[in-house]
Amino acid sequence: MDRRGFLSALGALGGGLLVTWQAQAATFAKLGLSPIDVSGLRTDADRVFDLSISSADPSVTGVILWTHIRESEVRASESLYLQVASDAQFSQLVLQAEVRPDQIGPERDFTVKLDLDGQLPATPAGGRFFYRFIYAGTVSRTGRCRTLPASPNGVRRLKFGLATCQDFTNGYYGAWSHLARDESLDFVLHLGDFIYETAGDPRFQSLPYADRTIVLPSGGTVALDLADYRFIYRTIRGDRKLQAAMERHTFICVPDDHETANDVYWDYARDTLGAPDHPYTTDPKYGNSPALLKQLKLDSQRAWTEYVPARVSFNSAATHPFDALTVYRRFDFAGFLDLLMIENRTYRSAHPCGEGDYLQRYAPLGCTQGDAGGRTLLGQTQHNWLVDGLTTSRATWKLMGNQTYFGRLSLTPIASPLTPFNVDAWDGYGAERLAISAALRQAAVKNFLVVTGDLHTHIASDIKFDYTSPNLIDKANYLGAEFMTPSITSSTLGELIAADADPAVRKLVVQGLVAPAVQAANPHIRFFNSSSSGYSTLELTDGYAEWISYAVDKTVDSATASRRCVARQRKYMSFPWLMPQSTWGY
């Protein structure tokens, strides 16, 4: 193939950008190409690459690579270059690419997202590569990324970092520093709430850290448009601790509610976003406008695709969120693991008990609609995709990346279906959960796991088909295990519930959230702690899955913030239920 033919074949649309893949290493000399001249480059990366760099969504032959150019440094005639190498010194160059000047601009808020799928060499166990961007005579920091394994025998162990809920205003990101330094991790799963749309909303945020205050362009306390969302992402991605973690690890991310607004759903009756706590719904001056709410969802989707790298495409011409973006996707780790990342906010029905019940969606005493049919968390298309993926998979492990608690969480052991703690989670959509569980049991799916965020709590629990069965040793009733990672910084569950409650209710709820009380009402929950923030890890092996959860001090702005292991649980392949392990030395 001649040089022109080679370049034409490698022309690609990377994340919506027109990219010239200039050459892979073995063809540089053959095509008469040379790597760009990197002598004399400036190394003050923050001046140009103000939000650093990151990688995401591995494939066998690629990843998504991301960066942002500081607006004041953009030059109308300047191309952006990317280099990928097999070593940190870039002496073994694998790939070089050019992003043309007209592809860097305000339409994407000066973000650049490149999809390298098909451009990197496949390796049996998954390749580890180094990458950097070059622009305006300046080189970015060096990032490290990883691809998926290509060989069925290439992997017998995987370890993930798990993270969620990183309210910038509610603490410092010491947890991200610990994740950045963990060389045992293969990938990081972010399970939602990458941002919080609120910037000092008194219902959710007490603003204890003056230097973490966010002032939105709109002047409000809640994001109202695309400019507000973009500003929040720029603020959060400017945090050096988060940047370090995203430079060192390849992420797989899904959004939850706060990327748009608290406890959102789809109002099918009006064909618009349901946002029970957003000003567009609650403030009379906005008139609960369907048009404003629909545009809010579209704006939040667009900002997420710009600032959270993922192998998804946003259709800017779409006028309906269902047509604009599809987030759920699947990752095949060479037969060792099938990872299905779901998205349960875009298509979900309204909450079963409305927005006016006591404590609204939390502790709605007497709610009788949680298990009723006719509502969905996933939408029919995603539901079918998930069930088909889980029941037909031949991988050793099947893992569902999930936003809200999949298991049952009841306030009391008596009449537990009538005393759900949180109907914003799967307890509010019990019929769909039962349908998924029934499909798993009928197909005899083995080694099923769920990882979850949202509730700002460390939880390890058995997944059951029938949570009301008194037979605790009925192996057929156990479907798998669920692990909830705590928030990076967001308020713990007790803090959230107690915020708006009177003293008597506060005492009752906080007492009810003590681990022995929770576990007495929910015997399938093997560990529960809602008193600390942090992160967790999940390691998969040939014999077991091990979850380790850490509490990290979010009150100090330090990369060495104190950390302690609060839980360590294993799900052995040969046993149906979780088994606690010692936390000594972890």
C-alpha cells in the first residue's frame, strides 16, 4: 500500500473529530514519515492542557483519549498532535495522530476526544501504553492507558477501582490520590455522579469548605443550562488529585442523576424530563415547562459526552434525549469477564410514590407501589439488552455496572415490601428487578455480580430471588453478590437523611441506619457502613471475587489523606453467599 492509500485507510472519525492517523511504528520508515519534532517543547503543561488528559473505554485495539485546551491558548492555525508509545520515554512510538485546527473550538468547549479503536496492536493480556498530546510547542503530562485482553487465556485476574459521588463542594479528593497510586488496578469504574448539578443548594449542601465553592455562570444554585454544566465539569476536572487518577488509569464511566438533576426520571405522560427537585419544576416562574426540562436533559447529555470520555456519540441535531445519546454498553474481557454498564436515569418511569409522600422518595412509610408492574428503570430496549447479555454470556464472571442499589433495603423486617428505604433505587421498580432475577435463575447464570454507587455507603450484600424467604440456606435463592462503593466526598446517608428532618425523625432515622439494625431488617446485607466516604476495589480471580472498601478522610486537602480499610468480603465461586475476611494489613 502506498503512502496515500495508507493514510486514506486510516482516516477516521475519532469522537466526532476528523483525525489523520499518521502512522504506526512499523510503517514510519516504509512510508517516509518521521515522528514530529519534540525537541525544545515547553513542559508547563497546565498552561495549555489546563484539565490534563485521560483515557477511557478500552477495546482490544484501542482506548478513548481525552484532553482540553485552555481557550486563551487556542491558535487558529495550530494542529494538535497525539503520540502513543510502549514506553514512558516515547522511544518506542506506536502511533502518531494529528487533529486539525478547525476541529478544536467552542462547539465542544475546547475538549478533544479521540477513539483509537483499531489503531493499537492487540496483545494477549491487554496492552499498557503511554500517551501524550502536543500543542503550541507544549507537551502535556504523560498518561498511561490499557487495552482489553485479546486472548481467551490472556487474563485470569482483574482488579477494578470503584468510585462514585464526588461532590466537589463537600470535601477534598484524597481518595483519588490513593487510587492514582494503586499499581495493582487494571481499570477504574466510575458509577455515576461525576459532578453535582447543585452549587450550594441548601437542601443538599452545607458548603463547609470555602475554597470548594462553585459560583455558576447563571448565578443560581442549580445548573440551568449548558454553560452551567460545562462550568461545573471544568471546575471538577481542574482538581489535581482527580487528574492524577485519570492520567494513571483507564476509566469506564456511566452517569447517574446528578449529572442532570437530583432523582431524575422520564415523565412519559408529558414526554419530558421529570426533575422533582429542580427549579424548572419547583419554581413558579418557570412554569414546570416541558420544553425547558427536555432541553436541560439534552444540555446535560452534551456536557457529559464532552467532559467524561466514553465510546459514545452525542447527536447534537437530536431534539429528544432518547435520540441524542445511548450510554449503556458492554466490555468483553476475553471470556474472563463480561461487563455490562447500564444507565438507569434516561428511560426510567416516575417514582412509585410520587414526590409528596413523607420524606418524599426516602423512607416513604406505607408505600405499596414499589413492586407493582407497569414501570421501568431501564426502558424495554435496554432491559432486553441486559437480560440477553447476562443470560447468554459464557464468561467466567458477569458484572453489572449499576447506579442505584439493586437489592432490597427495608426499614423493618416486618412487611418489608411496604417499608422500603429508598424508592429512587430498584426497590421502587421491584417488578423489573424480579423479571431480571427470574431470567438469571432460569438461565442458571453463575458468578453474577453487581457494583453500585449512589447511596454514599459501604455495602456488601447477597442478591436473592426472594428476599422474603425465611430459608437462609436455600442455595437456589442466591443469585450473586452486590458491592456498593461509598462516595468520594458526597454526604453520607445519615447526613443526607437528617438534613431536613426534625430532631425526633433525625434520631429515628440515624438509629435505623446503624449497621446491626440494617442487617437485622435485611439479612442479605453482610456489611453496612454509612459513616464515611472513600472508595473500594473489586478483584476477580479464578476462584473468588474480593471487595475491599476504604474510608478516606475528605476533610483534609492532602494527597496522603488518612485511609483505613473498613470491609473486606469475598464471593467464592463454590459458595452461594458472601464471606467476610480480615481487614488486618489492608
